[in-house]
Amino acid sequence: MEKEVNLKKNIGFFVSTSLVIGTVIGSGIFMKPGIVLSSTANSTMALLAWIIGGVITLASGLTIAEVSVKIPRTGGLYAYIEEVYGEMWGFLCGWVQTLVYGPAVMGALSLYFGSLFADFFGFHQSSKLLIGIITILLLGGLNILGTQFGGLIQTISTVGKLVPIILIAVFGIFQGDVSVFNAESGSSTQTISMGAAVLATLWAYDGWMNVGFMAGEMKNPSKTLPRAIISGILIVILAYLSVNIAMLHVLPASKIVQLGPNAATAAASSLFGNIGGKILAIGILISIFGCLNGKILTFPRITYAMAERNFLPGSKVLSSIHPKFNTPIGSTIFQIIIALAFMIFWNPDRLSDMAIFAVFLFYGLAFNAIFILRKKEKVEKSLYKVPLYPITPIVAILGTLYIVGSTILNSPIDALVSIGIAIIGLPVYMKLKSNFKSDEEYKAS
């Protein structure tokens, strides 16, 4: 069901690479170093976990890039799954993204922001939930008022997220005097898990799924896309490793674990004094604020796209558009309500792990789709092809199996919640499928 794409091809290598970097870098590099250290109990193993997460991300991005070129449809992941595996699997993918992945990501980011905001202004940590709720409601309202507001916030936050990363990395590496490698984090043997550590890094690398969506607007996608993905993700891996090394060079590993999400701010204060630390803390807050804004801007579009095809209960409400601002008000409010419920019952680390687990359940299917698509049709020389095929997609699939298996072993309740919601989607699909619009019917309407 391919459609012809006639987008203006004006995106080159440097713009593509910057888009990759901007899409991937969000809150994780500031929130997860303590979790990774706690899970590995050793700074060297923690750095290895960041490298493994980066390799999985790179293999995943390169694989999905070819899938997106072969299936140039709107809807992203669920559209790929539906095209290759059929309507039911596409529905379940969108169902889980709507009920688990999107709201869990937004809820986690809101709570992380609330925690750092409370620490910055000296509020009690018990206020982080209230701050998180106010933040997600504020951004939800701004995005309903119009995408131009969301776009402005996104532009400002892009600068905000890069400044603290560069400053902490450069000054921390050259000015710190704490031993970086083989430093013990003080974690108990019961909490040590490389799988949990890699899962935490994948939260920081999350967002790469979007990098393949711009293939139709590139001047020469067969060359530009893989170069942009490789360069962009390698830069992100280097940035993440540099920040972790810098923090370990400034603060003892055990202190980073103890400080948790506030470790980056503490490292900045140690390097630049209280005033400099406060300025960088503002940059970190802007980064997370902008990352949350980007999720609120994009995730409801998945729900909206499904509702437009009657793929969800209450599709009429969920596909409603604001009469004045022309924004998806129904799906935005729905996702925020679920996110608020998650925020009340889960902490941000559990929410982020649950989100990554939920989406990786379907990433594996998307990676495997490349083998099915290659068998169905000849590979055109003019189209992008995943490098080192079939090794690259196999690495992505093995990484997926590793993450899914580790989560089931280490966080069985969170894994069961995600799997349970996916299973509940089966009877919902059976009940609703007679009213579904096909892709052709949707385009015609």
C-alpha cells in the first residue's frame, strides 16, 4: 500500500545530522547516570552499558531507516507493523503506544521536571508531583492553543539542552580529580543488573524512531540518511560518554547514585560554583521542559491517526479537532489524563522503563520486517539500504530480545502491565474491526 511521496528534497547532510541529535537528546543523560551506576555497581561497567545502548540504538535506527523508505506512510511504527504483519498487529502497536508508551513517557518527563524544579527552588520533594501535574497541564494547554507555541518552545529548548552537556563534559573532564574507572557505586548485589542498566540508557537514546521519517525530504536519501544516522548517533554516544566520564571525574560514583536526578546539577555546581551551577541547572530544566513539549506535540498525533480510522473506542471524541486552533484536542486531553494517572501511581524511573519495554515489544517486529520486505521485492539501487545487512538488523533484534527478557526478569510487574494492556487490546480489536476504515478509505475521506 505504498503511496507516492512528492516532498521537496531540500534537506542535506548537516541538517539531517542535527535533526538526529536534536531528536534523541532529551532528559535521559541528566536523569539516568545514577540509575545506570546503581544497576552495574561499577563505573567501568556503567560506561559499557552506555556503549551497548548506543550500539543497539545505532543498529535500530539504520534498520528502521530502510523500513521507512520502503513504507512511506504516515503513522510511524504502527503503520509499518500494519503494512507488514496485518491490521491486528498494527492496531495492537498503536493501542500500546496510546495507552502505555506515550503517557508513560510524558508522565516520567513531568515527574523528572518536577523533581529538578523543586530542588532548584528549594521546595520539598513532596511537591514534585504537583509541579509535574501543573507542567504537563500547562504544556498540554499551549499545544492545544496552537502548534506555533510548541514549535517556539522546541527551538529554545534545543539550545538549552546542548549548553549544559557541552560545559559539563568539557570542564568536568579537564578539571575533575576523582578516579573515573572501576569506581564502586555502593549498590547491593541484589540490585546489580546489566540489563536494567542498558534499559536505563535506552531511555536516554529514545527518539531515534523519528530519524527515518525525513527520508522523503532528503536530497539523496540513499547516501544522506545512513550518514546522518551514523554521524548523529555516534555524536550522541560520544556526548553521553563524555558527560558520564566528566561526572565521574567530579563526583564519586556513590555520590552520583545518592543524588540521582540531581547529580548533573551537583556536578555543575562543583565545577562552576553556585551561580554557574544554577545557570546550568536552568539549562537542564529547559531541556527536559522542551523534551516534554515535543512528546505532547507528537504522541497525541498517533492516537489521532488511529481514531481517524475508527481504530479506538470513542474514536469520534479522540479524533476531534479544536474548531478555532485546528489542533487534536481530543487525543491530547486523553493522553494527558492517562499520563496523570501514571504519575500518581508510578515513579518516573519505573515509568521510563515501562515505556521502553512497551515500545520494544513492537520494535522487534519492525526490525524483523526488513527481512520480510527484502524477500517480497527487489532492492532498488536508488533507495537506501541498511549497511552490513543482515548483521545490523540482527544486532537490533538481539538487543530487543535482551531488553524485553531483562525487563521481565528484573521488573515483572511493570512488564506484565504492558503485556496485559496489549492483550486487552485483542477483544477490543475484535469488537471494533468491522468499523475500521482501510488506509485507502481514510485517504479518500
